[in-house]
Amino acid sequence: MTALPPIPPDRPVLIAGPTASGKSALALQVAEIHGGIVVNADASQVYGCWRVITARPSPEEEARAAHALYGHVDWRETYSAGQWLRDILPVFEAFRAGRGPRPIVTGGTGLYFRTLTEGMAEVPPTPPEIRAEGDGMSLETLVAGLDARTSGQIDLLNRARVQRAWEVLRATGRGLADWQADTPPPLLPLNQCVPLVLETSRDWLEARIRRRFDQMLDLGALDEVRAMRPHYDPALPAFRAIGVPELVDLLDDRISLDEARERASISTRRYAKRQRTWFRARMSAWHAVDPAA
């Protein structure tokens, strides 16, 4: 791994990177050497029903340093970046008051880091009936219903992001991009922390992605999904975690283990590609760290 920049004791640390790049391991290393609490910034790892399938830190890893915002959300809930920002606020307040450890925020959800370091618009909540309407629409229809300004600023392949933008426009008559233009000051400006982004070669990352599916199976991912199979609802964000739909199909005898492995690997590689593209576009001011070096 390339050398890390200096980590002053009064600075929070941010560690972003694509899936399977080793973010959690680096965060734990920083916590053990420099002190701090590891705080989750991954949208799938907030759900309590998943540990193995989302590669959450193991109980043994959690015992080595304090962790926060992992597995604290019920699978029935729709969890937003705004809720995450509200949940992480007490961690920063305690640190700034000298009553809590340094936050080491790590994950692969770029929107979480954006709201933390750039601020977040205070958009009114979406009425349940509008969310239900959006749930029944295709991605293509949702995209077609967006305003032009918002369409040019979000990942149009990310259904959760697209639907959120559609809901905002439908509920308020105002595009999400316009709401974001009125963003208040951020909780953590980039110049007040140590921001790290993991960057490595595509081949190195893809090899890790292929190995990880079998490692998850060895650790009990299939049993984890089997336990949640009676509640499976592909419309709920909790069940969109990569590997969950594939293992549900395996449990229902619709595909073989090899097919499940291949589909999960393809989905993970595509997701990692979107993450890397997002990070390159929006995190050019962050310190780049190559975990393979």
C-alpha cells in the first residue's frame, strides 16, 4: 500500500473506495494505530439483516475498535443520505466536544461522503403515496420524468438515486438539482479532515471481486439470505444489495451456483466501475492510496 499522509490527532479521517478494495481493513488499521471510531458510509451495510453478504466488519474486527452505523437499520426501512447525515452528527459533536473518539468514516457510497463534505439540501420528505407510485415505475420511465438539470447531475443507472430525484420533483414541483443549489454549509469541510480514496488497477480489483463471492459463501452468506427469503421484496432497498437477488434465485432453483457466482461477479464489477468513475470525477482533491502497491 502506498504511504498514507500525516494523520493529525484533531482531524477526522475519510476512506472512500470501490467495493472489495480493502476500505474496512484500512479503517481498522488507522483506528488501531491512530485511535478513532470506524463509522460506516456504505448504504447496504446499514441493514441489520446483512453482515456477510455486504462484507460488514466481523464481530472479531468490531472487537478490535469501536464501530458505528453498521446494521442499525431495519430491513423494512428506506434509508436516505439525509438520515445517514443526521445519524452521524452525534459522532462528530462528541468528538468536537472532546467526549468521543476521532471519526474514521469509511465506505463506498459516494453520496454519503458528498453530503458530509459538501452539505445537503433540506428537501421535504416524500409522501408515502408518491413513493409507492415510483416503486411501480420502470427505471426508463423514472428517468424520462426527470428535469433536465437533475438528469445531468446524477447516475441515471442507479435506480435508487433516480427514483429519489423523481419523487422530489413529483412531490415539490422542483428538481432535486435546484434544491441542492440551496445547500447549507457542510458538517465536515474537506480542509478539516484527512480524505483518502483507494485507487488501484481494474485487474487487481476484479480478481478480489471474484474471490469474495466464494469467501462469502464459506462464511454463511447463503444461510443469511435463506433466513430472509420469506421477507424478500425486490422493491425494498435492503434487498437490492449485490448478491441477494442472485442467492434468492439459487435458493428457488432458478439458477445454478455457477450462474449465481457469475451474475454476482458481473453486478459487483459494474458497481465498482460506477464507483471508480464517480470517485475520479468528484474526489480529485482527495489523497489517492493504492492498496496494491
